[in-house]
Amino acid sequence: MPALPEGIVLDQEYADSHQGFSIKYPRGWTFEDQTAAMKPKSDQEFWIRFGTYPLEKSVIVVNIRRVKLAPGTDAQAFARQNSYVKAWEQKTVLGRPAFACTSRVLSPKPAVVHRLIIIGDGFAWLMNCTDYTGKSPEASLSIFENMVASLRIASGEKPARKQ
């Protein structure tokens, strides 16, 4: 796991027992539940945003969305249905198949976006980190990867931790 940038400590925790997950995030950050804005199809879907307050002005924002997949959808079926992930790196995260990429975007304002989609237990965990700092993306990637490593997902089968 890459070292966190100097002064960053993941010592706050967001936990939701109803949704069965928890994640650590940096000291001084806040979170907003954006679930209503995504118009969830089930009560098992959600969207939480993390960053400095106010989030609209945060230079690094981490989003976590969970969406229910059709029964029997595994990583291969997800890739067939969402062809954009075929060009992404395939890896294992928290003992589950995942797709990852980093890209630059120009609108609505220039940014680097780190993306990760974890497939498992009937859900897709859509996570991203948008970095508007204009600096090297290694710092935001480190924060993002450390947050992902702190993610705990309750399920019938305990995931293996990524080495």
C-alpha cells in the first residue's frame, strides 16, 4: 500500500450497519449521502461522497456507489454488459474481481479521476476519486487506495485482504 501524503491520516470512519459496510477517510474530511440523487432501484443501493467541507469546493472527492446487479452477474458478465471496462486493468481487490483505471478529464473542469469497480455478492461497488489539485495524481491515488484498503464489506463470505 502506498504511503499516505504527509499530514494525511485515515482516522475517521463511516459505517452503515444497514448497508453492511464501513470505510475510513481522512481527518478533516466530511461526507454527504447522495443516495436520493441517484434514484436507487432498491434500498440496497447507495452513493456516499467524501471530501473537505464544503464538498462542492473540495479539491479531492471520493465517491462510493453500490448498485444491485442482475442475478448471476459476475465480473465477466459485467464486462460484457459494460464494454468500457474491457480496457481497464483487471485485478483482485478485497478478494473480489475488480476493474481499475486512471484518466484525465477536461470538463466540467480539468481533473484526474481514479476509478475502481469491485464486483461481488450481487453488487457492483463503483468507486472513484476525482483530483482537481492540478498536481501529480500520486497523492490522490494514495489516499484513494488506502481508503479502498480500509473498506469492510459484511457478507456471508469474508473477503480475503489484498496483500
